[in-house]
Amino acid sequence: MVNELSEYVTDVNADIAKKSIRCFGTIIIRLPSLSKTVSAHLRNFLSLQINYVTTETIKVLKDILRKYPEFVEDFVPFVSKIGLE
């Protein structure tokens, strides 16, 4: 399910991509058992260098990190690279 959903993130339709990313946020908040898998996908989205994907992923991360502050260290290296490449 999560792998199929991640394929929509690179869809040519930006609205579909954004909705898919928001679904990842919902999944990780409601199903913490999938947190490692979902956070790996979110980190990959940050490296895609697609502006709307990066923006939406950061928005989703904001909510995730409010609920799970222990994930901060997982995302700092990826977020710090945004705009430098």
C-alpha cells in the first residue's frame, strides 16, 4: 500500500502528488507501527528536488514532528540540504 502510494508522488499532476504526501502524514500519525517505512519514503521525497513535493513534505513533517519529536534527528540531515543542491 505505502509503496504504491509513493508512486503517486512523482505523478505529473501536482494535486495528486500533494494528496499522496498528505496521506503519508496521516498514515504515520495513525499507524505508528509503519513509522520507519513512512519516514524513509518522506526522506526520499525530500531528495527528489521537485518544489511542490519538497514543500508539501515539509508541511507534513511539521505535523509529524509535533507528535513524534524523536524523529527530528532522522530528518535534520535531509532538511538541512534543501536549497543547497
